[in-house]
Amino acid sequence: MLDSVPARSVPPPQLALSVVIPIYNEEENIPLIYERLKQVLAEGPPVYRDSYELVLVDDGSSDNSFALCAKIQQQDERIRVVQFRRNFGKTAALHAGFSLARGERLVTIDADMQEDPADMFKLMEQLDAGYDMVSAWRKQRNDPLSKTLPSRVFNGVVASITGVHLHDFNCGFKVYKCEVVQDLQLYGDLHRFIPVLAWQRGFRVTEVAVEHQRRRFGKSKFGSKRLTNGFLDFIQVLFLTTYLRRPLRLFGIVGTLFFLVGLVISLYMTWLWFNRIPIGTRPLLTFGVLMLITGLQFISTGLVGEMLRNGAFRPGDDYSVRQVLGVESHVYVPDSSS
């Protein structure tokens, strides 16, 4: 059994294409997405017909999803299945899938059948044009307003602040060159911001409009709390992409401003004291001292962050794999202790 499957130090690609499918309680859709992918790849460009794999990642489903995946894997040697011990989230599922993928190009697609896998070739045309990652844009979404309206606001804010001008950051349908996923460090809920993280690493990112279908079976796994989580994750990504390597620049700037305000107030209070004007009962004195202390604390936090920025966190530490099916003995599987 593997506790994790880290995505670093992977060998050269062995296949033309890997399709990674995160799954959570999608038992009705699994046979549909599998059959559709087989059909699409059989009718697609010759380079992919006999050189592809499907990596199904069961994110701790409570229904019959894993049993169906295991049954499919027994019938098709091109299938690889990862089962988590419990639900760890989509980011962990994608990381595990990326870790086992052997394709020169990778596709991620949700199992809900709301996007047509046939559109992957339209997205891959942009890889041929020189882009490193292409995200699908659900231009006409077939979802309720309670999902589409917050999503539009979210996408607009992220695009305007980060400078990555996409319309649909959170769509799970994406294509990548293998070096992109090998370079990404995913944890928490950062799957929402993969385009931002890839762009920050210097990869070329774009999007292509695709058709979006109504969900036929099951229900959406994203509730209202994703708005709060998404906002907090956005703050995290801004910090990671802007100040991670130089945390003192963030905390130091804020701390210096606070300290300067406190210093000016303290100098003013000192001037009053030298002129025999009582200052002991003035709230401004307390405020000035508070600004001095707060400023020093921010600067100290930035210095500590500088020391810790190359910390010991390993991608893969935040999930646990129960078993992996379809990994032959000759296939490279990273040692989780490395």
C-alpha cells in the first residue's frame, strides 16, 4: 500500500496521452465516461489510439464508484485506479493522478459527463500552437444561477487581480503538457487556481470555449461554502505567487508602515513632554506605542517567513492512498519516503 504518490522526479513519458478523472460518488456516470472516452480515443488522431491510459482516482467515494472502477480495470489494461482511504478533495485526487500519469500530454476531466471528451482534441490544438496548458471555457453553462453567478464574479476578480485573463478558472476540463503537471505543487484546494500557478511558473496558458451539458446523474459536490473557501484560497494563491519567495516584502512593508506611524506619534508625544504638556492620559500615546509594537511584530513575522520559505512540506503529505490498481511491476512508482 502507498501513503502517497509524489509527482517529483518522474521518468520520461511512456505514452502519448494520460486522461486523469477524479471521482467522488459518480457510480451512474463512470460507465458512461469510460465508454465515451474509449469511443473518442478510438476515433481520434492515430497518435493516441494505441498509446493512452485512463487514470481513475476514487476520492473516498461512499457509493459503488470504486467497485465499478476496479471492474473496468480488470477488463482493460489501459486503466489505472487509485483509491483514497477517505475523501481528501479534488486537489489531492488530481495530484495522485498526475503522479501516476505516464503520458506526454495529460487531460483532466470530471466524471459528471457535463463536458464532452471529444473536445479534448480542440483544446490540444492550442498545445500544438505553442501553449503549455489549455483550460476549457464553459461559455454557456447549464447550471443554476446559484452556481453561475458567483462563478462569474469569482472568475472576474481572479482574472483582474492576477493578470491571467481566463473566463473559467474552475472548469475541471483541461489539457497539459507533462512538464506542467510535473512542475506544479498542489495541496489544499489549489486546483481552482492551476492556471494561475502554471502562469506564475512561466508556462503559457490559454482557454477554448466548449459545450456544457446538464448533469444527467448524481448531484454537484460543491456547496455554498465553496465561496468562502474559494476566497480564502485566492488570498493564499496571491501570497504564494507574489510573496512566497520573499515574505519579508509583504510583512516588512506593512510592518514598516505601522512602525513609521508609531514613530511619528511617539516623536510628537516626546515633543509635547519636553514642552511640559501632560501626555499620560492621552489615547494617542497608547496608539503610538501599539503601532510601534505591531510594526515590529510584522517585520519579525516576515523574517521568520524568510527562514521557513523552503520548509519541509512534501506534496502528497495531505492525503493517503489505500491501494493502486493497474500498476505493473515494471512501471515506475515513486517511493513516498523520498
